[in-house]
Amino acid sequence: MSRKQSIYQEAARLFSEKGYASASMRDLAIRVGIEPSSLYSHIKSKDQILKEICFECAHAFNEGLERIEKVDSEPLQKIRALIALHLQIAEEDPSSIVVFNDEWKHLGEESLQEFLTMRKSYEEGFKSILRAGKENGTIRNYSSGLMLNTIVSGLKWMHDIKSNRDDAMKLKNDLTDLLIHGIKCSSNKGKTNSCS
């Protein structure tokens, strides 16, 4: 890992712990063990760090969505794959996902608009898959926005899992099944939880 990458990684931890507004470049310099003045030879500003963290996560979500959209599979399988994508990103870089979820509002105006455009693109792609599932009768006829926000909200805390590997895997599988069960149409026609 390069010096710059290690600075970004430590910055993500710092922002996730203290919040972007409360964290300073001096705090970051202390954490990475260099003088504040030396930090600026690697990083332009605190704003640049926040943009890099938020945009890297946004690109990961959008690129993952594009891969999933291209797969020839049923909408429910694609939603399961999107849930797995969220879990993977949260597991690989929990600090960055906290910053992405909670600190994006501190982005500068130009960066904020670009970020919101990327987020909207992801949400529209996700909802398009949900709509396809409603059309083919495999996903309940709830509001696509409601289902999207419920799924995403249900996944936001997974970065904070402190369980051992086996327990964490079971928890991820159980959560995925719970979320899928909530939107899936029952195959038992005539039952109250079916989509007929």
C-alpha cells in the first residue's frame, strides 16, 4: 500500500469515528505519524479526501450494478446479488462505507451535485430491477422506492459486525433471506402474503 493510500485509509477511520466536521488535518497527521505540513505534500485538502472516499464507494456501487444488470437472471436473483454487493463493500472497507453513508453531505457544492447524480443513477437502476420483478410477478407490488430504501437501510449497519467469521456469515445469509422474503411473492396462491 502506498503512503497516499494509507493516508486515505486512516482518514476514513478518523472521519467515521469523529465525523468529518470534527476531524482536522492535524488529527490525521498525528494518526499517520507525519508533520501536518508534510501531509499536504500527499493530499491537497480535507475536502479532497472526503470526495475521494465518497466517490470511490459510489463508483463501486454503480460498477457492481452494471455487472449485475448484464447478467441474464431473474430480478430476484439480481436483487440478491445487489444485497451481496452491499455486504461485500461494507466488509472490505467498513470505515469508508460509514463516511459514504453519513458524511457525504459535507461535500463541496460541485462534488455534491456529481455525487447525488451517481447516487440517483444507482437508485434508478435498483428500482428498475424491482419494477421488472413486479411486472413478472416475482416481486410484491409495493412502491419500488419503499423496497429500495428498506433494503438499503437494512444493510447500513452490517459494517459494524463484530462476530467471528462463521457467525458473521450466518448473519449475512439470514439478513439476505429476510430482505428477499419481504419483497418476494409467495407461490401459494390465495394466501394473504401472495401477490395474486
